[in-house]
Amino acid sequence: MADVGEHAPDFTLSSDEGGDITLSKLRGKKVVLYFYPKDDTPGCTIQACDFRDAAPSFAGVDAVVLGVSADSVASHRTFRAKYDLNFPLLADESHEVAEAYGVWKEKSMYGRKFMGIERSTFLIDEKGDVERVWRNVKPKGHAGMLAELLGA
């Protein structure tokens, strides 16, 4: 599980933009790595649109926003196009990255238990270390709070 002060687990995941994104290749920039449960669901849509709307603030402080879920690249492309998202969505279909970050959890809905992603955000500094962690976040307003924290 990734925690504050630790080196962020490196990964390479397929992006909806085509090709792969490798975390370690983003050194020198802050990375806002947010994990969300599922494309095109109410909470995830609110959260993604908040990040979309806050994107100019993140660019102003040279921070990269990456959204990660267990959905496929095709699902990400549809979701991104539908809401005009302006940052990459990464496909973690095997949930290996979610597990490395400690966000692959047992969840419960309507009495049914299942494994899924706990909505969480990691702020990774320019050296690749975890600077801050927010677990089980609320979708609305989280992106704005992060932008403000970064002084954007």
C-alpha cells in the first residue's frame, strides 16, 4: 500500500489517448493520481468533470492529472468523449496498480459484497514520492480542493 513519504509504486498502463503511460517517466512534475470505481456512473462522472474543470489550475503548477479505473481503454474513450475530459484515463483491468496503491477493496452494495476500487487520490511529488493521500473521498469538490492545495 502506498503511503505518505514512500516512493510511489511505478506502473505502466494503457491510456485512452493511445499508447502507455509510465509513472516514472513523469518525474519532474507533480502527479495527481486518482482512482475511481467505474466509468460513466454518477459519482465518477461528477468527480471526472470536477477534474476536467480544474485542469487549467493543475497545468498552471505543472501537475499532471491521471484517472485510473479497472475499465477498459474502449470504455475510457467513450467516457472521455461523452464528458469532454481533458486528461488521460488509464486502464487497470487486472487491478494490479489499484492493489499496489491499496485501493482494491471489498465493497458492499445492496447487501452484495464484491471487490472494487475505493475512490482515492495520491499526490506524487516531482521525485516520485507520495506527498499526500486521500482515501474514500467524496466525488464533489475534491479536485477544487487539490487545485487550491497546490496553489493553482
